[in-house]
Amino acid sequence: MFSNVVLVAFLSFNSCCLNLCQSQNPKFEYEQGAIVRGDKNKKELALVFTGGDFADGGEHILSVLDQQHIKASFFFTGDFYANPANKTLIESLVRRKHYLGAHSDKHLLYCDWNKRDSLLVTKKEFVEDLKANYSKMKAFGISKDKAVYFLPPYEWYNESISSWTKDMGLQLVNLTHGTLSHADYTVPEMKNYRSSQEIYNSILNYEKSQEAGLNGFILLSHIGTHPDRSDKFYDKLDTLIRDLKNKGYEFQKINVLLKKHH
């Protein structure tokens, strides 16, 4: 009797493990349950822009994307979507069929910076905040089923956040590490400040030094930055796109880059 119970438990455990493994695409890279890179065998990447407090680069970024005839992905907080000053920009992004997703409603910090497994929010707080984000997206005709990829605030999360995201029928995604693209938010007073040229060089140096280059990359930067940063990285976007196009890269929206996940 005891052995049968053990056998059932063993089979049940392995069934759960199998389902978990099957839920992940072997061609993608994952970290803490979030997709952090697409297929490294395909010379394509996704340009991703997050937005919360600032949107100063919005019109310039949109213009560059139009001129280059490529689509990008934008993840905004609920506060960003609700800000009347951003309405025209967001409507333009929707009209041009870029990907628009959620970045949390209030840009919450989900877990401790030093103890990643230590949550700073409850599941209830997480769910209510994210629902509020999607509620504000509805005003622009963006439904949950059109925006299943969710990028966490601060680009910081853990396995629990990934699990809670799945419970809501969504998939957590995050930037691909290796470059300094996300450091465009820094200002000169910060110890970790990086100039736009440093950021730009880090991207091209990574591409050149790695066997898979930027294949499958989720390359994240910001749609706007603090006024104290006068050296705006988005001013280099056109040159960056041209350089990567010359190297044979194609630019995809994140839902296209990861289309085989669902």
C-alpha cells in the first residue's frame, strides 16, 4: 500500500516537472521563469522601450522607426498610459501597429535587490496593480489578449512573480543581458552613469565578440529619461539601426520574435 502511494506521488511529481519543461521553448533563454532571449539561431531582435515618468524621446523614436520601416515594442506603466500628455504619442504608436504592453501600474519594486527571493508585494497587491495597468490600456483599444507579454518594473522579479504572471494568463519577459542599453536612464551624478557612446559601443562590441551576436536579443532602453541627462541615447537610435541592418539583422516586435512560445 505504501509503495503504491509513493509511486503515485513520484509519477505526479514527474508529470508536473514535465509540464513545466514543456511550457518553455527550448530555443529561448529563461531567467527566473521569464523569457530573456529569443532564438539565438535567427538573426533578428526586438527593440524594446519602457516608459514611466518621462516620454521626451517618444516623437523622435517614432520618427526614426517610421523612417527605418521597422516595428518596436513599448511597455508603459499605468500612470504613463493615464497621463494626458502621452495620449497623442500612444495613439500614434497604436495606429502604426507597434506592440504596446504593461509595465505595472505604479512601477512597484517586487522583490529585494539583494535577496531576490524576498518578495516586497503580496500576490493580491501584484494582481490588483497589474489589472489596473491593463485597465488603463483599454482606453487605447489594447486588450489583454493583444498584450500577453508583460515586462516587470525595474526589470527585477523572481520565480514567484513569473508564476503569478502565468496565473493571469500572461508571459513575463525581460531584457537580454550583456550590453549597457538599459543604462540610458542614468544621470551624471550617479556612480553607474554611462554615456550614450559607451552604451552604443557596448552593443556593437557584444555583437562582434559573441558567436550568436545579438540573435534573439530583447534590447531594452527607455522612451524618456530625466532632464539631468542631456546626452540622450535615443539620439543614436537611427545610427544603431542602420549599423545593425548592415550586419544583416531584422527587427521584430516582441510578439513576433517570441511567436512560437504560445
